Amino acid sequence: MGVRIMLGSDEPDSTKWDCNNLNSMFGNWTALVMLYILPLIFPEVRFLTATAIILSIAEVIMHLILFNVKQKSVYNPGLITGLLLGVIVVWYLFNGFDPSLYVWSDYLIGFIYFGIVFWFCYRSPWYWRLGRVKGYPLSKRSAYGLEMDKY
């Protein structure tokens, strides 16, 4: 799904993708640490927590709307995650979020930080180099998820 959505490719043969388990793990784990773990460790750094809020809202929009529209389907592998995260985001925004703790620059820096982290994790030369390293092929499950029987 990531290849279809992020790269705009319908190539069904995963051996032709510039993607493998090495760069997938690099991107996903680095993003996890930089976008979710760092705000937990440093909650007083407001732009980090603003970034986590922005990302959580973006995840809900991506998993509940964008992926389905792009795939022309009613289901995607992250749909349940999006629903659960959506409930958590709505609860947090109404019960835990205190907008008086933030100033406009926290959100601006949060957006910029998110963009830099996204680029580093999924678009940087390092990411693409790792995708070409031999010996880390995608399994059918990691390449195709629940649709693996189609390929």
C-alpha cells in the first residue's frame, strides 16, 4: 500500500521496488522514535508534543480517508488503527488538550519538524540507499499485507 500511495506505482512485483525490510524498518522505527517517543520523553518541548498531535490527526485522516480514496476501496490495512487512533485523538482533544499551553510558533515548528522527519525517514538519500541493499527482501506479508494471496 505504501508503494501505491507514496510512490504512485502499481508495480505488483515487490522485487522491483526500491524498498526492502531494511529501509522499511529504518523509516518506520526512526519516525516512531522522533515523532512519538521523543515527545513522551520531553513533554516540556512544546513543538514536539504539537508535532505528535498534528501527526495523530494526520494519521486518522490518512487511514480513514486518503488511503481508501487512493486505493478506490472501502478497506485498507490501517483502517482499524485509524478508527482506534481516531477515538483516542477525539478524546484527547476534548479532555486532555490545553491549547493555552501552545503558541502559534509551536505549531509552525511542529509542522516543519514533521516535514523534516518525514523526508529523512522516507525520502532521504539514506532511505533510498538502504532500499537497494541486498539481503533484506520483503516477504509476501510485509509487501502485500492482507492482499498477499493476490500475488
